[in-house]
Amino acid sequence: MDGETYREGPLMAGAAAVLHGSADHAARFESKAATREPALIKWGLITIALSFFAFFLLLPLVAVFVEAFRKGWETYIGALLDPDALSAIKLTLIAAAISVPLNLVFGVSAAWAITKFDFRGKHFLITLIDLPFSVSPVVSGLIYVLVFGAQGWFGPWLSEHDLKVIFAIPGIVLATVFVTFPFVARELIPLMEAQGKEEEEAAVVLGAKGWQVFWHVTLPNVKWGLLYGVILCNARAMGEFGAVSVVSGHIRGYTNTMPLHVEILYNEYQFAAAFAVASVLALLAIVTLVIKVWVERQAGKASIESEDE
């Protein structure tokens, strides 16, 4: 009886392995069969996708740099060293440097509250986070004019205290914060929901405090998603036009960001200078794209390593 049991054990294990392998093979076959298309359809879809990419993305990008350098390096460098251009670049960087950290704090706080706690109004808060995606940036700029403008709700009080929000740097920062605040939160919320609360709860049971749980458990698990959200937030902050256009007043050398400065130069038929400044924005976009790809690769490696462990 023991000999039969001894022989049956490996036999049953081998049969289970064969069945498991057959099931995996069948699943892979069904997966491939579900995505198998005739060569004509496959190459047709690839051609359409590449054509759209070349016509709507690659061609305009190439055109920006061609027009920027059409009159030579001297004209290009001169356009970038113009005092108004330098002021626009500086203001763009200031707005991004202020709005991105603020959105970082808000995004982490909102994601933590939504994913780790149950409370009334939770779904309403999620809806509010998506509000800038559904509201036109121009409308958001008009709202700030209504609230902080000279004839707005707080306009007389601001005038009495010699405080200026609209047509000044604070208004530009507020508008930039509004249009960019969903990016960090929207990257973190699904990631933290997928990870659950088990690791944080285990850390608390072991005696960890709130900040210790955040720094040593939560943050390492979401660091790549957090960095990805910050990159997207920064890209939108530097390229924002609509909301900033309403609240800036287009004061040359003072409240013009790079997108607004490009518009002014183009309207004045200074095409070489306009494309020179636009090329800086394009370079920033390319750098952002490179960093984004690197972050995605690092996140992929981290997920593979966690699965192997």
C-alpha cells in the first residue's frame, strides 16, 4: 500500500503539471487567436497610426525647429536673450515652481484620504478633482477675475490693502494651480487603491506612527506613480495658455509666460522670434517625454522585481 501511494504521488503531480501546462497553452492560444487579424488589416492599422503620428505630431515639431533656425543662430539666440523673452521664461519657471509643489501636497493628501479612509462626500471629492478636466481653462480664468478682479467679490478689499492678484503673478499662479491639480492625485488614487491597506495596517500593528508608515511603507510603493504625476503636472504648468491668458493681462515683460509671449510675437509678424521661443517649449516637452519614458521603465522594473519576490 505504501509503495502504491509512493508511486501515485509523483504520477498525480506529473498529471497535474501536464494539465496545468495544457491549460496555459490553451489560454495562450486563445489569447493569440483573439488578437489575430489578417495581414492587410494589421498593416493598415499600423499605417494609419504612423500616418497620424507623422502628420499631427512629428511634422509640426520639425516645422517649429526649422522656422526657429531659418534666419540663423544669431537671430535665434537674439530672440531668446531678448529681455521680454527672458522675463517670459522666468515667469513660466516661477509659476511651475510654485504650482507643482502645491499640487504635489494636495495630490498626496487627497489620494491618501480617498484610498485609506471612508467618509461622507468621498465620491464628491473625486468628482471635484476631475473638475479642471471638464471645465474650459478660459472659464477658470474668468472665475478668478470674477473673484479677485477690480470689480470682483474681493476686488475692493484687495485694492484697499494694495494687493494685486489679477494681472499679476499671484493670479497666474492660481490659474496654473487650478488647471494642474488633478494630475498628481489622478495618478496616485488608482495605484494606492490597487495596493490596498494591508501593508500600512501591518506597520501600525508593529508600532509605526503615521509619518513612519507614510515614509517607509506608502511612499516607496507609490514613488514612481508620484514622479509620473509630477512630470505631467509640470508639463501642463509650463504649457498652459487659456487660463493664464485671461488673468495675466498680457503685460509685456511682466505677466507674459512663454506661450503668451509666442502669441504676441506671432501676431506682430516676428515669426523667427516666435518660433525660437516655441522651440524652447518644444525642447521642454521632449525632455519631459524622455523623463516620462525613463520613469515608466523604472516602474516596470520595480513591478517585475516585486512579482519575483
